[in-house]
Amino acid sequence: MGQLFGFQINRKDEKKGQSPVPPLADEPVSIAAGGYFGTYVDTDATARNEYELIRRYRDMALHPEVDSAVDEIVNEFVVSDNNDSCVDINLENLDIGMGIKKKVRDEFDYIKRLMNFDNRAHEIIRSWYIDGRIFYHKVVDLDRPKDGILELRSIDALKMRKVRQKLGKMGSPPDAALAKSVQGTALEMEWGNYIDYYLYNPRGYLRGGAMGPVGDMSNSQGIKMAVDSVAFCSSGLQDLNKRMHLSFMHKAIKSLNQLRMIEDALVIYRLSRAPERRIFYIDVGNLPKIKAEQYLRDVMARYRNKLVYDASTGEIRDDKKHMSMLEDFWLPRREGGRGTEITTLPGGQNLGELKDVEYFRKKLYNSLNLPPSRLTDDNKGFNLGKTTEVLRDELKFTKFIGRMRKRFGELFHDILKTQLILKGVISPEDWDDMKEHIQYDFLFDNHFNELKEKEMQLARINLATQMDVFVGKYYSIEYIRKHILEQSEKEYREIDKQMQKEIDKGLAIDPINVTQLDQMDRMNQAYAPEIQAQQQDDQAQLDQARADDDHKKELQKIEAQPKPVAASASKPKKTTK
């Protein structure tokens, strides 16, 4: 038996249940029975084991179309710029103290540095996408476990196997020695009479190598590693009949083979039918059959093309023995015919038709969940318009990338859990309450999500504005904020706190005052005709009063003017000299 290597995270006062079903039911494993992994007879010419399956995936990735598609998917998955990391942890929904949150963020940054994820994210995601699985060994100093994870070492998927083995009673061979050896170690059974462990073989499980023929992979070879010491993340796709993980590329196997065959057939057809060929009808008169054939061969040797182009060297040489499928036809014609004649056979028709190739290429891209418009020549531009201009294929592709990111986040989950528990930040019981509220935010390069959110937010605001006149009559403010503006309970409370701070600082108006002003404005609008009529009456009365006042002032001004002096009736006196 190999070496017992690794560690195990135990809970306090853990109650062990008796069940043959493993805790991770979504993780197919190999069953150790009789010292060998389970094998089966392959009747459909598919991969017999995970080794052949992974090798097929890697061979597929070397094809130009598949390589371009995988690069497009990985580039959409991993987005990085000069300032930010491509992934960050989100703890907004986690209800813990700020001190614990800071420690969790620091440990996550430490894990990224151990993986060198910011620099090698593209290679890591590409390997995980192609293989459909990824393994990391968590190196821990067993004498000083509180130091946490010291190193994360990537493990080739061809060198790892997960094994489930049933243990017998302590006194019954042949499992007695195994059951006794695992007591007190990291491989001690946790459920029923079964144990799970990883089997690592540095040489790999090769075809016909030291491990024997294909399918003959003994579980006694290699190093047994505890489950907790290995970080594992799969694609989530499984073949439960064969107990194997599948890659995202599994659906593209048939499409790629069809594309290869149609391309090869197209090349052969064009090489054989592209050039024009000639038919030489040679008049042999009344010559006997043997002499006619000899005469035909003499004519062929005389007029046949003797110059041959050598594609390897670029030379033209004289080679009469050169034969190919492009040779002309030489046919004898008896006396009484039309004599010697040369006829030209046309080449193949419709050699420029590529509809069948384009069909299978589009089928290949669809099988990889990649929009075909991404790699066609007629869609090279980028249009940042409204969401109505975004194709449905792009929407499906964005959701596919989101599901992949969710799945890959389980790798961070596993490593972060181990790091936090080993360093004493949290307990295993606390992790069960925290893990559902920890999210991993990847940078987005697709601006469709941002456009969608902005347009949806604008639509909600317009609807809330139209419903504002019915607040207090048919709807409440809380209903509009929760069901129209889509504000969660946490957002509702947080926004109220922020609004109150801004009101206290004088940066905003109290919504109560705003509501009162709005009510007064609506009342003024309702009584606008009466108010306007009253204002007109008041204005008329005011104008009349002003007119009367002006008239009185005119009268007073006239009365205040001095009256003219009356002329004297007596004659003027005469003066004496």
C-alpha cells in the first residue's frame, strides 16, 4: 500500500451517519473492487477510461477551429486590466464583523498569490476547460498547521484518481490491515464502512505502461492522499453510466470529426476534379488488336506531357514515367469513324461552394456554446448600442460564461475553507453558514450586462414616476420600492440610512417635506381654475380701485389749481402833465 499522505478537517462532536452514499453525490469516483478499478467492455468505440478521454480532449484543442473557439471562451472568462485583478471576493451579503471580513479578503488575496492566478489565469482556465477537471495539492506543515497553506501545487489530471473503498470488520481479512492502518490518520472513515481518497501516480496512468493494459489500473500503485488535502473542481458534466467527468468540449467530438472528414473530402475532390482533362481518339484503321494497342502506346509516348513540376524542390523535370490521377484519356478508334479527334473534359463544377463546410463549422461552434458570429468574417466590428441590438446568441453566451464562473468558484471555496480553518479565523461549523453568502466577482468585458442594467433601471424609474400620483391612494411607497424599483430588504434599509445622513448634513431634502410640497402642488393644480378666477376678480377690483383712486387724484389736482383774477370795470385815470 502506498503512503498515507495529507490531512483531515474534523468537526467537534461530529455524528457519523451510516450511509453508502458519499457526501459529494455529484462527484463520480472509481470503485476499488478486487484490487482494480472498475472496467467495462467498450462497444461504441468511445473512451474506455479518463486517460483516453482527456487525451482526446487535448488532441481536439490542437485543431485550429477548436483552438480559436477555446481562446475566445477563455478570453471572455478571464478579463484583466492594468489596475484590477481579474477576480475578487464579494462579502456584501455576509453578516459578520468587519474584522473577519478583512481577514477573509486578505486570505483570499494570499491564495491568489499562491496560485499566481492574476498572471496565469488564462492558462489555468484553459486547462480546466479542456480537461474538464483541475487538481491542486494543498501543502501544509503538519507540525505547524496554524501556518495555513504553504504552497499550492498543480497536479496533472492524468496522474490523479479518486477511489472509494469499502472496509470490512477489524477481524476479517483482507481489509483488517487496511482498516487498522487508517485509524487515526487522515484516511479514517467518516461514513459507514467506506473511505474516500485520491490516488496519485507520478508516472501517470499510461496505456500499456507499468500500470498494465488499458483499464487495468491497480489501486495499490501510487500514493494515497486524503480528500481534504486535494482541491478539486470539475466541469459539472458527468457520464454517470461510466463514472467519468466530462469536459465542456465533449459535445464537440462528433462535430469536429464531421468537419475534418468534410474538409478532407473537399480537398480530394478539388485535386481530382479541378483541372481539365482531354480525351484523345486515335484512328488505328484496320490494324489488329495487338498492333493497334502498340500504335496507341507509341502515340501516347510521342505526344504526352513530359515536363513534370516537383512541388518539393520547385523544379520542372522530364519524367516520362510520371503517372497521376490527372492523366489524359487515350482511346482507339476503328476505320470508318471520324478519325483522330481531341475532346476536352470540363473540370468539376461549383468548386467554390462551401455551404457544407460552413454548416459543420457553425455546428462545431454551437457545440462549444460559442456564438458563430464571433468567428465569421462578416462580423468583425463591435457595436456598442442598445440591448435590442444584441443578438440572442450573445445573451446565451454571457449566461454560459456566468455558469462557468460559478462552477470554477468552487475551487476557491475549497482552498479558502481550508485556509480559514487552519489559521483559526473560523470553525468548520461557521463555514457552513458563510459559504452560501460568499461570491466571487470576475471582471466583465461584455458591455451588454451594463447596458441591460442601465435600461432596466431607467424603465423602473419611469414607471415609478408615473405611479407616483397614485401613492397613498392605490399604492404605498414601500410597495413601489420593493416591487417596482426591485430594492431588496437590505438595500431598502441601507438606502434609508444613507438618505437620513444626507438630510442631516443638509445635502438633501426630507422626503416628508417633499411629499407635503407635492401634495400642496397637486391641490393647487386641482383648484387652479377657482384660484385663477379669484385672482382675476381680485385683479379687476384692484384695477378698479386704482382707477377710482387716479380719478380722485385728478379731481383733487384740479381743485387745487388757483382761480383766474376778474378784469376791472373802471377806466384808467388820465395822467396830468
